[in-house]
Amino acid sequence: MAREDFEIVDQKPIGRGQFGTVFRARRRADAAVVALKLILHDADNGGGTIAAERHGAILQQEFAARHGMVPAVVEFGPDGTDFYIAMDLVEGPSLEERLRGGALGYDEAVDHALWLCEFLDRAHAFSVTVEHQPYRLLHNDLKPAHLKIEPTGERKVLDFGMAKVLEETRELATDVGRTIAYAAPERLRSERVNVHADFWSLGVMLYEMVSGHRPYPALEGPRLRRHLYAAITNNAPRASLPPDCPLHLQAIIHRLLAFQPAHRYQTAAEIRADLQRYADHETPVAALYYDTPATLPVMHAGGVGVVGTEPVPMAELPLTPVVAPTDPVPTAETAGPSPAVASPVSGTRERPRRRYRVAARRLVNAVVAAALIGVVTTEGVAWLFAERFRDTIAAIDERSVTSSHAAYRAVARLAFFDLGLRVRVNRPLLAALDTIGDRVVADYRREVPTMGPEEWRQAAEAFAWARILSRRDRSLLSKQLTAEGHVRRLAAQRARPPSTAMAQTALVRFRDAASSDPDAFDPYIGMAVTQLYVLGDVDGALQSLDAAMSRGYTATRRDTALVGDAYMRRALLGRRRAALLTGDQRQGALERTRTDLEHCVASFEQIVEFGNAARHLESCKTQIRQLNQQLTPEEF
């Protein structure tokens, strides 16, 4: 079986991730509906992405056969330089879609978490041999979007593509892809993962199910990505759980999200057992690790204070049983003498404590000062290099985007805040990149484009770079996808014979571009050329050209030539088909062929001096004469 055995039935993707796009497709052999995932070579990273997707497909296929819980893989394999995976289509909303309506009930949230624990327990115990090498399994990108809930209530985990396959003898693997909001702090810092990465992701999901939002709701959005990274890796205080959330459930969540891995659950079975204790109204083990008391008034030297509700790791305190207080809480009248009245002995003890506090304060101030000096120094140096880079922006063109991007990244690595780039470089650079890419796109609207594959590759990188600088501009994504589509179209046309597989991936890019910016006509121009001159899809090409013109595109002589070529190609096919028919069927086929040839003549007569139009015009006229001779008088 091959990629051509599946037909995409809806141009709008049903899913899109960091490395692949998923479409609703139909298997030509039996019309079975499947989910078809296409992983394009441009998204690959030195071959690692497609290799991981291939390993993930093998794992998913084996895992589904043994345990279910994931969509069964129908087929997978190379698609030219790209890769495809066909799998069972899972209908129903994802957990992410359910959470758009707000938090779930606590029992439902725990039920989902219990099911995910069972999945992780089976997944982490799963082992399979791939190319004579035994591997274990991590999901590596567990999040609500990857849990589908079917109408029957059955659940399936999606996106095994970037599931991490670990060699049996190793505990860690390099991180290939992640969703930062669900990534553990040590994973973000080192980009190394183990089974605990999935446990942390489960903790964030459970937090989100009971709260209706993730732990840092104020840091959502692509522009705050760096701040979210800092919050997770620095253990910044999370938003509080709902006040009515049961304390035992809070304890389980806090242990799942403990900053130090040693304080977390160590296996999926442990998590499942604690969740089951909670469900059975028993005390979970997490209650011994995290004390989550209600807010209580207490006395301190300055008056009445408040005990915070943030959990305290019991592993850092003497492990005494957690017992609810039975004595009344002291008040100002019953608490006895105020601690503010110190005896001579207590005053003597207080003096060395004050000296320690003063010394500690001075040390902290020194460290802060040193850090500030370091930041100012590195930012200053980076600012100088940013100024030098700014002077080169005017020289960036369709041949130097890649090298300039490498120079930009080198400057960005010099400082944490990138103030020089943000203040002095990014705005003029964004305008320059957009202009460079637009020049290549505009060139293709001409009758005879002058720019080739290298310029299209540079344009794609220019738009991708511009998207990093301006994430809210949706038109940049459409332009980037259009440029990537032309890179693939040109590669498909240069191949001998022309590569239909590569042309199909070009169409995927053009369709994604059209979906990203419904008003753009450039994707449809590329689509029409690909459909006609590589895939031979006459109707599709004419429809795409009509779609471009309906969006404001002004047709050139090149487009008129495309229409003429389309009718000429269909006429040739019609004559061949008519030769195999008899009677009324032959007459109808010949009449349709003559109509196509007449459209061919009408098109080429408008552009006789353009390209090969004159030669094709005479060819169409000759074929009409030959066709008339083939027909009997009764058939006229």
C-alpha cells in the first residue's frame, strides 16, 4: 500500500501539530474513512522527526494490537521525501474541547486521570523490537488535545508520532518536541526526558480539569512563552486550586507537580493507587507528603497573622502523622503573655540570630548586585552586536536570509533579555523579511517568473523568521506555507518522471496556506500549476484558477495559456477514450472532445505571441479538422 491509495476528502485539516498535519481521508480500495497524517520533510530536523514518527507508528501499531487505548495504525511509509501515517479516525471531542466549557466535576476529572494512569502504566511497561533494537515507550507530549472521548465514552490517546522510543539500556533521551505548558521543569532546563515527564504532564492535566485553566493562566499566549518557561523552571507560585477542591485531591495534584522529582510519584501505578484511594473516600499517601490546611489565624510578634494555603512538602519536615487539631485555636485572651515581651535570656539568644540575619541579608544583596552587573554587562555587549547586525539589514536579500538568520541567532545567544535586538533590530528586520518574501511571491504573479527554487527556499525562511517576530500576523503563516508549496512544486516538476508524491505534499502546503488566509489568492495559483502540469488534474486546475480570480487575482497570459493547455490535455484524453467506444457513447465522447478543442483554440487565439501559444493553437485546429473527418455525416 502507498500514499496514493488514500484520497484526502476534506481540504480543511482535522488536526495540526508541530511536525504534521492530519486530514480526513478515504482508502480507495474499500472507501474506509481514516485519519491521514502527513509529515513534511521541511519540518524535519536532520531526519530526526521523520525517524521518530516512523518509530512512533510502529509502536502505536503494536500497542493498539495488544492494549487498544490508541487508534489502530492502518498503514505508514515514505511519501517521496516525506512520511505518512494512516490510522483509524476517532470521532468525538477531545478533552481540550471539553475544557473550553470550564472545569470538570471532580469525580469526572479523577475518572479521566485514572484511565490515563492505566494507559501510562501499560505504555511504560511496553517493549517492542524495532530494527533488531529493543525499545521502551514514552508518550512525550501528553495534553488534553491528545485525549479523544468517543460518543460511547471510550477514550483514545492520540499523537504517538512524537512518542519517545527509549533504548532498553537507557533511562533518558533527548527531547525532540514538547508543549511547554505541560513540560516538567527539569525537562525544560535540560531537554532530556524520562518516564517522569509523562507524570508531570498528567499532573498539569488534572490541575486543569479541576480548575478550568492551567497553573499559570496569566502567562498564556505565544508572546509570553519565555515568561512561562521561567515560571515553570523557577517554581513560581501557581494559581490556587478552587477553594472547594477536596484537600486530598489537592494533595495528589501537589505531589504530581512537586518541583523536585524525588518528591513526586515514581510510577503510574502509585498515582493510580492514590487516585483510587481518593475515589474510595480513603486517605491518599500524598496526604503524608503535603499538608493542605485551611487558612487559620495565628499569633506572631506583630499581632494576628494568617497561615498560607500553599502546600508544604512534608519530606522536608519531621514525618509526623497529620492529625486534625482538636484544641481550640488560641486567641489574644487565651494565648498568655505576648511573645513580643522577651526575657533577658531570650534577648541574649536573639543577638546572634540578628547577626546571622544581617550577614545573610548582605550576602543576598551582594549576589543580587553581582547578578545585575552581569546582566548589564552581557546586555551591553549584546546591544553592540545588535547595532552591527542592524547595519546589515538593508543588505539582506533573496539569497542571504539563511546566513543572516544564523548571525541573528548568534547575537540572541549573547544575552537573556535580548534588549538590543528587541529595541533596535526586530522592527526594521520584520519589515525587511516581509519585503523579501513578498518580492518572491510577487515575482510569480508575472507572466514569466524569474526566481527559482533557491529564492523560494529563502522566502519560506524569511516568512518563518518573520512569524517569530510577529506571531499575531496570520498572513505570514499563509505566505510561508505558499513558499514551501512552491519549493515542493518545483522539486516535483524537476524530477524525472515528475514526482506525484512530492506534488501531493505541495498541494497540502497550498491548501494549508489557503486555510490560514481565506482571502489570499497566491496559494490557488500554485495549486493550479501543480494540479495541471504534475498531476494532470484538469478540473482541479481550472477550479483553483477560478478560486484565485474570485479572490481578486488578475489573470495573465500565462494563466490563459494554462487554460488552453488544460483543454488541450483533456481533448487528447477524450480522443483516446472515444477510440475504445462505439455508437452513441463514441458520438458523445467525440462531441465533448471537439468542445474542449474549441475552448483550446479560443484560449490560444488571445495570446498568439506568448510562448508556444501559436504552435498549440495550430495543433488544436488540426485536431478539430481530423476529428471532423472521423465523424460520419450523420454525426454532424
